[in-house]
Amino acid sequence: MRRLARLGAAAALLAAACAARAEALGARYRVEFLGVQTAAIALNLAETPTTYRLEAVLDAAGPLSPLGELGRAEAHGTFTDEGAPRPLGYSVASRYTTPARTALRYDHAGGRLEIARDGEPAPPAALAPASGDAANLLVAALQRLRRGQPPAREYALYNAREGDFQTYRFEPEGRERIATALGEFDTLRVRLAREGGTQRQDERRVTTLWLAPAHGWLPVQGLQTLRGKERLRVTLEALAPG
């Protein structure tokens, strides 16, 4: 079940990164776990000048194909007058995890994050300027990149599985040209890693994204390593209008 949670997290991260584009977008990614394809992610983004909504659907592939849909993540929000995203809600759902559905609602006026697990309310969490779920915080980081501004270096991400906030650092690491099924892309490589924490394996888990500036910061590849070894790789396979 933790493996499915990791795959779901990859879907959410890539969905968030796609929200950096200025127009609607559909994309499909190949997901490999320990070098074997186990899933595919289908992403769709709908965006207007004032609102955004994105969805990521994770389907089993390869040896996991009989499992069908593994889960989905959804996020929606509005844009401020300055163009910054203002998240309103986020949810993740899978029949293979417990809880099967976690939903977050942003109460900006009250400064809190309202949480429900399988329809049952949980204690709310306080909102800070750079706190929230992974999808909406990455939307904010990538929108800043679109405007030529550096993203915030630290975020307090709400971990739905563990039910608390964890501090992550967002670090640009330089330019790199990479090959995909759609050809080669010039990219910016960025690193997202947890700071501190009490679980050693989380301290050593690192997510890297390759973003294509010439294509609206479209993510063309994602990689997750644990103790320096590759565990999860997500690669762009197809594009279509959203």
C-alpha cells in the first residue's frame, strides 16, 4: 500500500507542475518502479484567467494491470490579481489505501486547513504563508518561475498519509538536456527534499523534476531516489490538448 501511495504522490506532483502552463493541457506519463513499468499517469488541466482545476488519474500497467485504476488526485483554486494561485481544495482517493479518500479545504479567512478522511472531519491545521498540500504549493512555485521569479526555498507540505506538516526545500540544480519518447528537451532540474524529520528513510528520499521552460515549464521527467538509489521514474509519453 505504501508503494501505491508513492505512485499517487508522483501523480500529484506532476499534475501540479502541469498547472504552470498558461493553457489547457492533457499529458500522459510512463511510471517505472525499480526499473519496471507499473503504472501510467493521465493529466488534465483546465485553466481560465481567474481559476484552475487539475486532475491526475493513476492507472496500473505492466504486472499491475489487473488492478485497474490505482487512484486519482484533484486540485482547484483561483488566481490573485498578481497571478499567484490561491488554492481552495485538494483531494486524493484510492480504493487500495486507508483512508480511501482524503479531502482538504482551504479556509483562508479563518487561516486554517480543513481536513476530512473518508468523509469524517479531522482536526484542522493552521495555514501559514508557505503551507499547504504538495500539488497546490508546486503550482505556486511554478507560476513564479513563469513570471521569471525564483520559487520560495522552503514549504510546509501537508502529508495526507501521516496527517501532519513537513518542511521541504525546493532547490534549482541547473540546466540539462534530456531525451523522452517525444524527443529531446532543454530543462531546468529542480530538487525537492524533506528537511529534518524523525524517519530516516524520509530524510533520505529525494524527488527531482525536469521542467521544460520553452514549453511553459512542462514536467518531462520525474525521479524519486531513496538512500541515493532510484526507486520511481516518471517520463512524458504523450501530449494532447486539455
